[in-house]
Amino acid sequence: MKNFIPAILSLSVLGFLACSKKTDASALPTTTDESRATYDTTAIDSFSNGAVSVDVARQIRMSSKQYQDSLREVIRLQEQEKKINEELEKEEKKKKEDEKKNAEKEKKAADEKPKTE
């Protein structure tokens, strides 16, 4: 009980001092709020007006340098593949023409042999 009375007395004095010291908010010095962000910090969920849609996110990804580089690489590989296929087709045509010429030569040679006998 001895300790209880001083504790109550000190709390009441602190309460009185805290309550009696009321200051007007307009009397406080005005300071610039430097901690305030210069950009919009409001949270946006996926269904609100400012949310990024799937199409916009896709356009952002497509405009990235990595995506553009990968597209160039794919196009380059397709062009190389096309050139290789064209070369193969040319070689096949050339082989077929050579075979036809050889077949014609052999046919002529075979036709000429019986005549000479």
C-alpha cells in the first residue's frame, strides 16, 4: 500500500501535465513534407481502373530488348534454313539433270553399238 499511493499520485500528475498542455495545430511550424513520394503509391488491384491489362503487359514484354533480340535470332535462323534448303534443291536438280544426261548418253551409246555390229 505504501508503494501504491505514490504510484497513483505520480500518474495523476503526469496525466494532468499531459492534458493541460494543449496546443493549437495551426500554431505548429509548417514544414515541407519531404518524405512524401512524388509518384502514385496507391495500391491497385487487378480489377480496378488503373490496373495493367494482359494486353498492355504483353506489349511491354514484346518491346523489351531481349524479346526483340530473340525475334531477330529466330528470323536469322529461318533465313539460314531457307538458304540451306534452296542449296539442297539446286544440288538435287543438278544431280537429276546429270543423271538424265548420263542416261541419254548411255542410251545413245547402246543404240549406236548394234548399228556398228
